[in-house]
Amino acid sequence: YNLLEKAKVKVILISAQKSALETKVLAEFGKQTKIPVISVSSLTIHNDLNTILWPGGTSTIPKGRMMQTSTNKTLKIAVPKSNGFPQLLKVDPDLQTNTTIFSGFCIAVFEAAIAGLKYQPSYEFVPFEYNNPNIGEAYNDLIYQVYLQKYDSAVGDITINANRSLYVDFTLPFTDIGVGMVTRLTPKDNQNLWIFLKPLTRGLWLTIVGAYVLATFVIWLIERPALAEQQTQQSNGQIGRMISFSFSILVFAQ
């Protein structure tokens, strides 16, 4: 762990003469840290690499979870009936055929991943219905149902967090959101006077200012008096009204 944190090692080379216990411990370490453990023969003249030792202490190249053909097990894939974006996930019951249609980007990614396997496991989508208005709690219950092996897996717009990762394994994020982390602001950021500008981009702020100026100009055209002498006498008040009214348009809903 010390080398992993300080030296940022990418691979672990071990002697082929290690004991079975040492080999098992290093294999488990490689499994936890996702670092390959390679067995190197110390008796070779040219220091050639020996058989790769994969997590679990086996030298057999893993080919995925092979389903036993004798049982013909069909994987039950839970799909939550989300009320979010239908382009991401959509579950529609078909009353004519008495079936459920599953669609959306999450379903397409899952089917593409299954199609890319060298073996084709049998699976079926099962709608996961919930009455809890709190979607986060409902999805937590879905994760727990997978943990209890009521379902073999789940597909959907499920957020990955630390608590859920204690019960199930997640795939890597396949959306543009990717991986995010919530951290505290540093004291320097808290004392920054212009921190309120950070949520919006520079281009969006310029667009808001441009809309403000345009609204002010339109109000000036509408409120411009017909007589030049009245415009001269009320010019100061008109400028104030134009600025305040255009600002209220952008800020207040009414």
C-alpha cells in the first residue's frame, strides 16, 4: 500500500518461488487495487516474464462468467420505472401484447455490452415498480434487492455512490457526467468576492448583460416622449426608470 500511494505502481512482479499463502495475499491485493500481479521466474537467464497470475490466484485467463448450460438460468435484470428523461430510460407497458417495452440509452448500452461478449447469456428485463416519491430511497431499495439476489442485475439511471457500492458492483460510468466528487471549499475560495460568477460560464454572463442592455434600449424606445423639450426635462428620471424596469424584467417573475 505504501508503494501504491507514493510510487504509483502500475503492476506487481512477484517471484515464482513465493509460497501459496504469499501468492494468495498478493492476488487479493491486486484484486482490491485493480493492479495486475505477474509471476516472474527468478531462475531464468534473460528474466523472461512467466505466467500472469490473475486475481484469485489463478493463471487461467478470465473469460467472464460462464453460465452453466445444464441449468439454462435466465438472468433477471431489474429496470426501474423512472420518471426522468425517456431518452435515458423508458418502461412502457403494451396492453395489446400484454408485454413491457424497455427502451432508452441505458438499455441500448446494456444490449451492446451483451452483444460484445463471446458467450450469450439468457436474460429478461423485469420492471421495478416503486411508490416511494423519494427516488433516491427507491433506488436504494433496488440496490438492496440486487444484493439479496432477488435480481441478478439492474439497468437504469442509477447514481453510483459510496454506500451503494458496499452492496453491489457497478460498471464504469458511460455518460458524459462521469465521476464526480463533492468537496469542501478552501478558505481562499470562500473569501473570493467573485465566487458567485462561477456557476455560470463567461459567455452566459455576457448574454445576460446583453439581454439587459437590449431590454433597456427597447424600454427607451417605448417611453421616449414625442416632444424634445419633455425628453430634456425628464431625461434623468427616464434613465432611472429604464434601468430599474429592465432589471426587474430579468429578476422578478411578474
